[in-house]
Amino acid sequence: MAGENQTVSAPIAKKVPFERVHHGDTFVDEYEWLRDKEDPEVIAYLEAENAFTEARTDTLQPLRDKIFDEIKARTQETDLSVPTRLGEYWYYSRSFEGKQYGVHCRCPIDAEADGIDAWTPPQLEVDPARSSAGPEAAAERDHAGLSATSQMYPVIEGEEVLLDSNVLAKGLDFFALGAFSLSHDGNLLAYSVDSTGDERYTLRIKDLRTGDLLPDEVVGAAPGATWSLDGTHIFYQTVDESWRPDTVWRHRIGTGSDADVAVFHEPDERYWVSVGATRSEKYLMIWLGSKITTEGWVLESDNPEGAFRVLLPRREGVEYSAEHAVIGGEDRFLILHNDVVDGVKAENFVLAEAPATDPSDMTILIGHREDVRLEDIDAFANHLVLGYRRDALPRIAVWPLSPQGYGELTELEFGLELFSAGAGSSPEWEQPTLRVGVTSFITPMQVFDYVPATGELLLRKEQPVLGGYNADDYEQHRDWALAHDGTRIPISLIQRRGLPAGPKPMLLYGYGSYEASIDPSFSVSRLSLLDRGMVFAVAHVRGGGEMGRLWYENGKTLSKMNTFTDFVSVASHLVDTGATAPDRLIADGGSAGGLLMGAVANLAPELFTGILANVPFVDPLTSILDPSLPLTVIEWDEWGNPLADKDVYEYMKSYSPYENVEAKDYPAILAITSLNDTRVLYVEPAKWVAKLRDTKTGDNEVLLKTEMSAGHGGVSGRYEKWKEVGFEYAWVLDKVGLADA
């Protein structure tokens, strides 16, 4: 294959035996020493792996550059989001050619407009002659570049620059924006920044009337921030030593963070804590949730120094969410829950309503269905929006409200075989339109305003794809594979029309954990694969949420093997039906999907010519046995508790990729990780690669690439991310013989 420098030898990690003993079982871990990233020898080893990976793939650099250029050429770099109306302004974000990060802006609404016209977002035209100046010129003129206005932007009448992430990121190797939260009067902005990738943020307040930063500063916060109704306080979270958000704090504007008040603390390590507000802005809400249990606490937003009260007390195994609505003139809570109803567990959730004064007095509005998973309810003054999934696709319906109560529920239709539909940003409580987003694997994101009163769908924007993209040149289809137990597994297939008959090069993606669904979505970068004749496929395996709650339940804890065998069944089906062949099939997954990659590498290496694993969770048993590690305790509901349960220990050991590496031929493997990842520690893929290289047979190569200044999401900045895509895609195309296509 192209891209291989045969003169460079692979790094060989030293072996330092370390015994892990649980439930009478002793596992000798020879690479556990790689966990200490403060050890110069560990850093030197990771850097040696990076040098080896670069040397073995250096001749792919022209292809990487070409893919990067293709992504860049198809992307409208100077662009803006569809403006969202809030208060007296339209809010939107902008991107500029040559700039890594977005710029957050606003402009005033047209005070003369009325009716639907008043809710028609302005068409903000970009002046190409001025766009290249970008935001930096003005940024150089003030403290940190956070001035309220800048005449160096393309001319947009009345525009204010609220926050320029390019300026905030200047001089940083990594940048992520966390909170971006406006006070209700639109005068103050709370925002937070992570400069290392460890997901601990510094929170600041900006006065949008003057452009000045207030002296308020909170260091080490979680990413969000929620305002009280009067703008005198913000609520935020902090994390414990395991990176678990466990405490909600109240900060009075104009005071030091040492005076902040902890208004809620959750000691149970299984629960994560969050804070927010209802759309109506009447209530502040604190939510705490494990993988299987939730609890909400509520406080009137106009009383920020009051005491939160529990909405419905937690009960093990019962999940619920609640949204405030006004029904027939009365304050109600709309509650989605999966409790027992009429003697049957409502696995796919039901929708109930209850008086705000007594949330336990519930009346069922939508009962349980085995073929429909209720996911979300959103309330407006005059209508409700229901989010749900059916036939492995996310859908939305609008439910009008009248003085008497509820009207007729209407599902929105879009005429696509595979699609994703969801409610977009519609922050106002009273508005005549609903922002809706629709996309598919071959349909660039379309943003509509739906008018409930008339049923109109008003197209506001379609994601631009430069270079003459035509969706008719591509096709998407649904196929099904049979699992070992007869379960039908959905498969999504996407390709360019007119490909030659016979088995085709294919990238098969999978995830399959946490009830996360891999829904249809468009990707500009994916076109670089499709246009070279590669098929993109998604295996919607159990452990995800595509087919409802039981789809998830049957792919977790002591049923986790279904996730892995489902993926193997999908790969076998695609080979058996002639869609692809083992020498043309690449498996792809990240994080928990990286665990899937490691597992299928052990289960069925003969089915794949390559495996791409991003931030892979490939040493799960070691991690889940250590409660001091980030996320471990809350993960016990997902994987089981191997510390307390011998059966769980033995089951996890049976599929742990790292512990089941054997002396056999493996596909070529590329593992990518980040040194500062707090979710899946870099040590997991580092150990996995070291053991694979020492144990496996055959000539297929195992490569490790570590980003030395990034977190779980990888590198930051859009151009850096495009380069990373180019790196991965070039490796994929090389492994299936398309490097020269």
C-alpha cells in the first residue's frame, strides 16, 4: 500500500508487570506504567509512536492535503447561522474565511414589522470584499478584542459583535467555548472557556452595553450558566475530582466567587447534576441523573435566593423530565416518564400532565407504545412540540393549545426515506413560528420556520455546499441484517449513484452505547469518500437508541455482547450479499464505539482490512474497577459494577479488547487519542496498541496517534479538524486501494 516507510521500526513499549487482583482472578498488566503522563518516559513513548505513525504514512501527505482542500472548497467559509429572535434582537453566529472559530453577533429586529414578517429572519448579505478582514482588526483595538461593535466586519446594519472566539483562542493550543448565556434583558453575557481540553472552564461576564468585562470570574466551572429572571444572579456547576458535575452554585453579579453559595450538592457518585430554566422562564430547574434514575428540583426564577424544592422524589429505575406549560390558563408540568402505568413498565415513556402545585397528581396524555419512543416535550404559549422516534428515525409533531386545552397532534412530514427532524432554536415563549431542522445522509441541513396556524414550512436556509453539489447524484437506503438471536438490525447505506456492480469499498460505522442514536446527517467531508467510490454505512446496533428503550437495554450490562455481535452480523451480511468484501471493508468507531472496534477486532478480524478507532474505550474493565477515575461510578449503571459483582467482572473481562488480544492476524489498525482526554484516558489505546504489536501475528500494521494538547473531542479549530479528517480518510482510502482515486 501507499504511504508506508519500510525503514522505520515500530516503538516497543517496555514491560513492567503489574498485578490486578479481583474476585480471585489475577490479571498481569504489563503496560499499566503508561498511565503516568507526568513520567517523561511515557511522553517520550507517545512521541515515538507519533513519529512512527507519521513516518509510516508520510507519503499520504499529498492525499491528506487534497482531502483538506476538497473540504475547504466545498465549505462556505464566510457564512452565518439563521438568526434567532430573542427580545429586541436577532442572534446569530458567523464564520470567516481563514478563521478557525466562530463569532457570535446580534442585530436589532425591525420595529416596524408585524405578524409573520416580524419573525422573518433578516437575510444578512456578506460583502466578499470586506469579509477577509474578519474580526481581528477591531479585536486588536481593545482589551481582549471583546468590543461591542466593529466596523471591520462585512456591513450588517446595527450589528454588534458579542464574542469573537478567534480572539479568545489567540495564543492557545486548544480552545473550547462552554457557556454562552444571555441575561433576560440582553445586557449581560456569561461565557466560559476551556484552554486545555480537560473540560474545566473559566467563567466570565461581559457587559454588552459597554463591551467591558466585569471583574466576576469563576475558575474550574463546568460549561453551562443559567441566569435568574432579574439578571442579578447566575447559576453554574462545578465538578468533583472525578470530573462529575456535583454542585450547583449561585453567584451574585458584582461579587467575588469566594462569596458564591452552594445551592445544591449531590454526594451520590452515580448522579450528574445540571441546572437550567424552563422555556417560560418562570422556573429554574436543577436536574440530577444517573444512567437509570432522575430527579428534578424547582425554584421560581424571580426568587433566585429562595430554596429549590424537589419536583418528584427519585425512585431507583425511574427517569423523568418536566417542562412548564400553561394549559387552559393554569400552570402545569408536562412530565415524560418511564414509571409503571397500569401495572406495566412504560419502557418507551409516557407523557403526563400535572398541576404545578402537585406534580405527583398526573394524568396520562400519551400512553406507552412499543413502536414509539417518546424523547422530548417542549412548551410554548400556544403549542407544544413533541420529539420522538419511530422506525429508527427521529420525528417531531406539533400540538396546538387552546383556551380549552389540547388541539390535534400533527406530525411534520418531509418526504425522505431516511432523515432526521428536530426542533431548532426557538427561545421565545410567545411566537407564531417554530424553528425546525431537517437533514439526511445526502440532504444538507435545511432550516425551516413552521407556522402552526397555517401548516406552512418556510425555508430559511439550506446548508451551502460549494462546487455544484447535487443530492440526486447520491443515494441512501435502509437494509437489515439478522443478529445471532434473530433480531433485525437496521443498516443505513450511502453511496454515489452509478457505482460499478460487485463488492465495493466500504466504511462501516458503529457506536452502540448510552442509548445514543446514529441518526441521518449530512457531512461535507464524507463526500471525499463517496466521490472516490467508497460506500458509507452505519450499523445501528443494540446499545444505541434507534429502535427504542429496549434496543438500549438489550445492549448494556450483561447483554453488552449483543452490541459487538450485532456489528459482526451487519458486516457478515454486507459481505454475504455482495455489497462489500473483507479486503475492502473498514470498521470505524470512537469512544464507546472504539470499544466496539476493539471487540470486533478480537471477534472477527477476518471480516475487515482495517479498523479506525478514535479515543477508544478499549481497557474498560481496568477503568470501571477504579472509582477514582472520571466517570467510573456513574458508568456502573451502563456496564455493571465489577467491583461488587463477580459475574459482571467475568463478563466484562470476556469482552475487554485489551485483555483479549491474541496471537492471530488482525486488520490494520489506526488508533487516535488525546493526552488531555478526561473521558477515555489516552492510556487505554496506548496500552492496547502496545499489546497488539507485541502479541499479534501477520504483517498488518498497528498505529497510534496522540494529540498532545487536546481532549475527548480531539483538536480544536475547524481547519485543524479538517486536517485530522484528511489524515484519517487518507489512511482509510489507502487501505482499500483508493489512495490514487
